[in-house]
Amino acid sequence: MPELPEVETTRRGISPHIKGKKVTDVLVRDARLRWPIPQDLKKQLQNKTVRQVQRRAKYLLIQFDHGCLIMHLGMSGNLRIVKTNKAAAKHDHLDIVFGSQCLRFHDPRRFGAVLWTDADPFEHKLLAQLGPEPLSEAFTGEYLYQQAKRRKIPVKQFLMDGRVVVGVGNIYANESLFLAGIHPLRACHRISQRRLLSLVTHVKAVLERAIKQGGTTLKDFVREDGQPGYFQQSLKVYGRGNQPCLRCGTLLKERRIGQRSTVYCPGCQS
DNA sequence: ACAGTAACCTGTTTGC
DNA sequence: TGCAAACAGGTTACTG
């Protein structure tokens, strides 16, 4: 489910509900996520106040007085603000309670993560090696060119590598490559700097537009209030295999690249 | 350092 | 219709 726009949508949604609020209880219904939820999480969070809700890549960072909660939504996770007395549904694994409202973590596939650190979260093992934020000034055509020239993998896999740039998952990689007119299988070191700059521009544009529309809901992504995102209405290629290209009418091709379904236009992308 | 693959898990869709 | 295989938004860890 969640790529950067969905995580950012979640961050903006939950922040006003929990910032400045004090944790009154923590309920772990199932600790078995990608890594186990720490056993002492309740002891760590109890009576602590949320100071900031940040995002790095697809990680949500909930900063408390002391320490930081690091959360990842994995493939199927979402976070909602619900009344504390609302009955828990299947796969509602964790509640962080702030009095009458609580932050509820739901994740059927359990690829998500909930971790705790007392240190600087940006130095955490999972975050320390990550590439630049795509919407930051550090992500430029020159940067991508320097990275691309020493790699030989297909550009789509390159673009989805978190050490190169973070937050670009399968949906937005497909969309960005279409908008930039670059074939997803093209070796990344055989792309001109000019075209890589175009790719950078389109990655930023597509992510910004998706955030404005509250993310993409293909199946089960919901915002903190349970509403879906609307960007799927704007998708040009993802999920449209064998349908006509919206720009030139050629039938879009769908194939697997690096174990991920990839859709592109043989006419527009080279 | 890089490239490729398996693995984590459940739910839904696809194909025989 | 029923059952099994394939596939789904992500990322780490391991192999060569």
C-alpha cells in the first residue's frame, strides 16, 4: 500500500490529533510484525508526551519527551485515529491511547514495524543508510546522474533502491518513468543527464500531486479518518496493462522487472 | 561494491 | 463451483 505520499498523508492526518498529547495506555494485541513490537513499549510510552511527528522515507517518527517511536506501514498497514472504546477489528495490532482517542495500527500482512529508540532516530540502523528525500533539494539531476553512472541495473530497479532515493515505490516508479518517457528496462548508466533531470522533475511532480490528493488507494489504504486517497484516478500506467496509452493509444505492456509488476508504453518510453 | 533472489505474511484474484 | 497457484503498495538479508 503505502509509498511516500500515503505515509506523508498519514503523518499530516495523525499529527494534529496526537501532538502535545500524553500517552495514557498502550495496548499490544499482536506483537508479531516484521520485527516484534518491543515488550517494554508500554513502560517506555506511558505518561510521555508527543512532541513531533516526522517522516523519513516511508518511516513515521513519533518523537516524545525522551525517545522516539519508529513506525513503518509495510505493504498493508494503516494508522487511524479512533475513539478508544471502538471495538478492535481483525489485524488491529496496536493501540496507543491518548485518553478518549487512540492511534490504532492495522496491518493484515504484518510487514510493518513498530520500534523504539532512545537515541537519534535518524542514526538508527534502518534509517542511517537511506538516500535523499525525493522532495528535497538534495535530489537533483546531477546527483542522480552521479549515482546512475556506476550502476548497470534497469532504471526502474535503480529508482526503487532506497539508497539512491527514498519513497519511490512500485506505483510511482511506473508513473514517473512514463512521464519522463524512459523505458523501465533501460540500463541506468545509459541514460543522459538531461533525461535523468527530467526523471527527477517528474518524480517530484508526481509525488507532490499524489500528496495533494491524499495518496493512492488501490485496495485498502485509508487516511487517519478512514477516508481513501484519490490519486489512483490520476494514474497513467499503473494497473492499466493491455489498455491504450493515454498519450499515443499504443497498448501498454505489463511485465515483471525485479519481481515487481511493471507497466509502460512501448511507444512513448525508450 | 554490485546484482539477484528468497524471505517475511494474509487476503484476493486468476486459472485450471 | 472448487481448489491451488499467483500476486499485491515494501524492505531486509543472504548468496554469488
